[in-house]
Amino acid sequence: MFLDDGRFPFLGDLRAAWRDIRDECLALPDDTFDPWVQREMYGEGWSVYGLVAFGTRIEAALAACPRTAEALAAVPHLTTAGFSRLAPGTHIRPHEGWVTTVYRAHLGLVVPDGDCAIRVGGGTRRWVAGETLVFDDTVEHEAWNRSTATRTVLLFDFARPGREGAAQDPPPRAVAEVLRGAPPADGAPRPVS
């Protein structure tokens, strides 16, 4: 289910900085983005540039994006953040997230015209450049980009109100292997470095 982003006033600072964040993202070399490790959900076409992984800052990545790092510092109880790209023709199949202690947000950075959207539960929304979508990642959701250009968002998770400091749920095996530093079982590159 989508949530009213007005419930989270700190998102205003991110929206105000969206052009700077977009410009930093677009300046990153293409080869610094890695395929998301859970390939069974999408096949090809979903790549990420990690900034914060389950509470651990990726300092080199944050240093490459100082304005983004500054904007993310204003997000209370931030647990995960990164740039997420969907290539044309990509479909992330319906799935449910596993972390019950956070909400997920997307800040639209590059949003192509055409059929490019996300469905959470019974609701479907298009991304809008400079706007945020907040949703419960544990509700079935899927995303697609049926346009002819790449869609890019800043994806980040923050603690649900009342769940700050709660232990996070254990990740799926493929994600846990990446966090431990082992190569993923499917041989895919690690999504953060």
C-alpha cells in the first residue's frame, strides 16, 4: 500500500534537492551500477548503485555523491539507500519485501514518458521527477518500464514510526551472501562495493 508522503516532513528536503541528486547520479560511470542480486525477480535490466546497505554507509559511494549524502543525512533512521535504474523493457515481477521494520521510498530522478510504473497492492502509480512515493515493501509489488528510456530513482528505506531501533528481519539468502562478502550463488556481480 502507498502511504501519504505528507506524513514524513523530512522528505521535503529530498524533494528540494532532487535536481542536484539527479545530476550526481547521472555523472556516475555506467560501470559503477551493478545488477540487483535477486535476479529471479527480473532477469535483466535492474541495476543499482549502493550508498547505504542495511545501516552500513558505503563511504566511497557517498563521497562521489556529496549532495545526495547530505540530503540523505536528514532522513531519520535511514537503513538502506541507493540509485535504482530500470532499463527499457524491464519488469520486476510481483514480490514481497522481507523487512517489516521499514518503509520504502522512491524519489523520481529520471522518469521517461510512457508505461513506466509501480504497483503496490491494489494501487498503481507512475513516478514523477522530483516527487516521492512511499510504500510498504512487505505488500506485494511490482515495477515495470515499458518505455524506450531508462527510469532512475533514489531508493531508500527508513524506520517505520514506532519501530526505530528494532532488529531488522534476516534477508533472503542471496542478499545475505552479498552482505557477508561472498559471491552470490547465481554468480551475479555484487550489488554494492
